Amino acid sequence: MSEAVSRSEKSLASAWIAGLCGWLLPGAGHFWLGRIWHGIILGSVVWITFLMGLWFGGHLYSLFDSTTGMLSYVFGFFDVGAGLLYAISRATEIGVAEQAQLPTSEYGNVFLMIAGLLNYLLALDAFDIAIGRKP
């Protein structure tokens, strides 16, 4: 009985590591699980979406900026989903300033949010695969 519990605990720990790695670095959770091509393809979609958002002039919302209203907290949660991409961009102040004068800035904002949401889904997918819910 204890051997089965030990295997279950290892499986759960591996699932959490896969999910956390997948959230921090898009595609890394699938790499952790040995699904290299899934990690490359799905991770590159998040990377490309995030970079296109920056290229279009989008800006990253903060979780702690209350000056723009309550909806900015939701947008900040979406952006944080990009993991280290978000953290590095905020630390280097790339994509922090709002560029409303650009005609594509709203598209950029949406691309950044979608990149974060897609990365949340990838992290959950890696977790589900590791836990055995998904083949």
C-alpha cells in the first residue's frame, strides 16, 4: 500500500513541477514530460503571440495598478499568464508604456492577453498529462 501511495505522491509532485515549468516558460512543461515536439510547437505559439503583441504596440497590465480601474486587474491576470516573458518584459520596461497613438495598440494588448491565457492552458495541459487525466 505504501509503495502505491509513494508512486502517487511522486506523480503528483511531477505534475505540479510540469505545470509550474509550463507556466514559467511556455512549452517547458511538455519538455519536462518528454513531449518535445508538443513543447516546441505549442510553446512557440505563445512566444510568437506575445512578441507580436509587443510589436503591435500593446502594453502589459499590472496586477497592482488601480489607477485604470478594476478591469485592469483582470487584464493583469491575463498578462501574468505569460510567466517569465511577462516578468522579463516588466523588468526591462518593454511593453510597459501605453502607446495609444498607434492604430494597432489595442490589437497588441489583446495579443499579449491571449498569449497569457494560452500559456495558462498549456500549463494545465502539462499538469493533466502528468497526472494521467490525458494520454
